[in-house]
Amino acid sequence: MPNEIKVGNITVGRGEFKKGFIKGVELINNVSIDIPVMVMNGVEDGPTLLLMSTQHGIEIQGIEVIRKVMREKVKPNSLRGAIIGIPVGNPLAFMHHQYLSWIDNLDVGAVRADRPYGNTTERLAYALWSEAWSKADLIVNIHCNTRPDSLIYQWINIGNPKTKDKLWRMAKACGVTTIVSERRIREEEPPTLNNLASRKGIPVLLFELIDGRWISEPSTTVGVRAILNIMREFNMIDGEIEKQKEITIIPGINRFYGILRANRGGLIKFLKKPGKFINRGEIVAEIYDLYGDIIEKVKMPVDGYIWAYPCGQSLGTSGSLQAVQTGANIGYIFIHEEK
Ligand SMILES: [Zn+2]
């Protein structure tokens, strides 16, 4: 770890905490939309942990988790290594309460992050990569499903041998339901933030809290505990790893199965709780028309679980309304891998 860490407009020496911003983009009225950042540099050597929230503009629980970790729980004089905190990864999405950038409807996590002269959202991605992501040793990207009845979970891709062991250590420390994929990122795939990190050997854990539009429990407590546990696991702070409680946890290895989609349009009622086992063929949800008649009974395609009901999507914004159109996402399905 270097003596000084430079992120955006701040340079942070040993034992210091500073607030600043990463230069973002300029709007047509010359207003600059920048990315706020906090950096805490510890007094001893250790890894640099990047915490980012709100890549998707309506998923705000991670802002509070980062605030608690960096402003209340951890102090520079007891920290080994450094923390970079980005409360809002996509300020263009956040400022309009939208999932994606309102200017071009793009996702800062899905576009190329290697283009300083690219389109508007690509420039935000480049700013995040060059100023923060590329300087980290460990990354936690905090998202949220919209509804409060969703299951808190984390997703790791262990397809890269360079990051596999660290990702497992991070996931075990966090202690929530883990969805595992083993996808090798091919050379020809676009250099998104995740793909660039993977190529550089930086592990990125995707953490999904719940009730994304509101600061609420258990998301705050579970999220803060997960981050502090990662810091304990990598010897950044003292203390024992604390077991997660208050939430449903499906232990072991779970795999994403697919998205359940609507075949009819209308309002929707959910009949199965996320995180509870559902047999293949059981009715998961009912779609009914505006007269109140049920027009589709949505069946579970496999023995498994639902982790969340994203409901309607308008301009990519999931959870915008408890209504669906043909083809809309109803539920995210995962299956438990028996060992
Ligand atoms: Zn998200």
C-alpha cells in the first residue's frame, strides 16, 4: 500500500480520512455531475477495499452501509490498508430516481469502461475505473432488489482462477446466500468495469440488499456486518467474524437458473415468498386484468427458489409498479446445488 492514495481530487496520507469527488460529466447548462468519494487511509499496510453503491440509481441501501462503515465503525488509526467509498456510482441515474442514466438509458456497469472519449455513461464508467476500481485489491459492489420481501444474497463469479480464492473468502465472510457462477470472461468480451477488474485479478463481489428505495433494516445491519467481516477476514481490522442473523440464508452453493417472465399483461399478485423452497409446477404468481379476472397462473419451471420479484420495468427500472407486460421479468430463479 502506498503512503498516499490519490482518488479524484483528493490525496490521502497515512492515518487520514478525506471527502472529495471524481470528475464526472458536464450537462448542457455547464453543471458538473461528479461522483462523490470518501477515502480512509490506515496507519499500517493492508489491502485497498473499494465499496461502491448505487450503480443503479434507485438502489440506495448501500449508501447507508458505506456511511456507517466509514463514518462510524472504522477509524483510520485502527485500519490496515485503505477504504475507498463511492456512495453513488451512477449520479446520472440517482438524480432522476432512475435505474439507468437518464441521458442515454445506459448502465454504468454494462458499458465499456476504457473510453475517456466515449459516450456520456462510458465516460462515467471510465472515471470509475481509472480513479477507483483499478486502484483496489478487493471490491464490493452493493445493489438492492426493490421489494422488502426479497432475499438478501451475494453473487460471485469464480470462473477466473486469479480471483477465485479471494472471492470465496469474501463470500464466506459476508455470510449470506451465495449464488455462484463459473464463467470465464473471454478476451473478446467488452471491457466493462467487472471484466476489466477480472482481467486485472481484482475480485468483485456483488452484494444485493433489499427494499432498495428506502434506508431500512435488516439491510443496514446485514450490509455493515458483511463489510466488517470482509475487513476482518483480510486482516484490515481486528475482531472475529460475526455470523449473519435476522435473515433467511440458503447455505452452500446456489446457481442462477433463469428469469420467470410474463406471458400476459396486467396486475400481478405473488403467492410464494422469496427464499422459500418451491416445487416445479407450483403456482408462483397470478396475473389478472383490470376487471379482476385471472388471466395467467405463473408456474415454477424447476425445483428451486425465487430471490426477488422485480415486477414491472419502465426504462429498465425494475420495481416501478406491481404490474407486468408480456415478456416482463416476474422473478429471478435459483437452484440449490446438493453436495
Ligand atoms: Zn442493481
